[in-house]
Amino acid sequence: MPPPMITAFAHSPDGGQGMARDMRVRWAFEEVGQPYRARPVSFAAMKAPAHRTLHPFGQIPTCEDGDLTLFESGAIVLHIASRHAGLLPVEANARARAIGWMFAALSTVEPPILDCEAARYLEKDEPWFAPRLRAAEDRVRGRLGDLSLRLGRADWLDGGFSAGDLMMADVLRRLGGPGLLDEYPNLSAYVARAEARPAFRRAFAAQRAFFDAHSGR
Ligand SMILES: N[C@@H](CCC(=O)N[C@@H](CSCc1ccc([N+](=O)[O-])cc1)C(=O)NCC(=O)O)C(=O)O
């Protein structure tokens, strides 16, 4: 059977900085040592009927693995972690907790971060932008403060590195650069620890090479 095929931006708006959500899927494949292929999708093609048979919302990433087609980066990472050893504990309770951290990353920590991004990109010229952004950033601080307290001095969220850490670190990466994350030194160190993983570095290099190959550079 040919390796799984994911879809990714033909020309990612971030210029190959690994901020698009194919990055977490690439990372998961690298962590479990599973080769994969990637197909570039333009913005126009993403919204066309052919791609929507893979992704009802006209987005990336998707993953075609044999006769299975998946969308939602969290579902794809969970699929990879379920089919291959290395990203979820074998022990049932620890496995359930690691999956819980995946949901926490996507459902509890990521939404206020996305809300801040939306405010910065879409509302910066509004007269009420400053208080709006302050309130949005305070909501992010609330989540980061709770997460920082739970992580403490540990390397990972619950024992060894898991898909929960992969998802949480990829969510926190969006805060990159000087700013909110720096207010929580143990979270900054957590993200740096995750980004130092050989699998992360391979995934980052792959998405960067993919950008350079397909963005018309
Ligand atoms: N919940 C879905 C969300 C998927 C999603 O948001 N896909 C985005 C790309 S990753 C989000 C993203 C986009 C761009 C950057 N960037 O920095 O340039 C970062 C992240 C997309 O296809 N957008 C096109 C569209 O919606 O029309 C998942 O986790 O898979």
C-alpha cells in the first residue's frame, strides 16, 4: 500500500514557517517513523468540489490512508497515534489522559489564541481594537497560567512525550516570538524542548522544502 497522502497549502501564507496545520500531521508521522506523501493545494482548488469530497469545509490538511480519508488535524494525529507506536501510552488510563490533552489543546487552549489572531488581523483598525485585544490576550493568559501551573517543572504534560504534547506544543507555537508565551518561562521551555525533537526538525524541514518547491520561489 502506498504511503498516506496529506494535503497542504501550495503557497502557505506564513512563508514556510510551519504555522499551517499540516505541520502537526507531518510531525506525528515523523515521530512514529511512518513515511507519507504531501499534495499541494492552491486556495482556489481547496474550495473546488474535488477537494471538498475530502474536506467538507474546503481546508487543509486532509489525509488519505488506504481506503480511509480523514480531515481535522486532531483526528489525523489521533489516527496516526492509534495505528503506530510512539505517540500514545499502551496503558489504558495513561492513553486516555494523553488523548484528553489533545482535546485540551484544540478545544481549550487554541480557541483564545485564534481569537487574538483574528482580532489582530481583522479588527486592528476598529476604534475599540485596543480594549478588545487586551481582553482577548487576558483570556489567553488565563489558559497559559493554568497550563503553566499544571506543567510545573515537568518535561511533558503526563509522563513521556505523547500526542497530547505534540498538539499542545504546536498550538503554543502560534504564540511564537516575543510576547505572551515569554510570560510563562516553563511553557517557553516546553515549546523549545518540543521543537528540539529530531522528529519536529524533520517535519519542519519537510514543510519548508515543500513551500520552497511549490510556492513558485
Ligand atoms: N480544525 C481544522 C482547521 C483547519 C484549518 O484551519 N486549515 C487552514 C490552514 S491551517 C490554518 C493556518 C492558516 C495560515 C497560517 N499562516 O500562518 O499563514 C497558519 C495557520 C485552511 O485550510 N485555511 C484555508 C481556509 O480556511 O480557507 C484542523 O485542525 O484541521
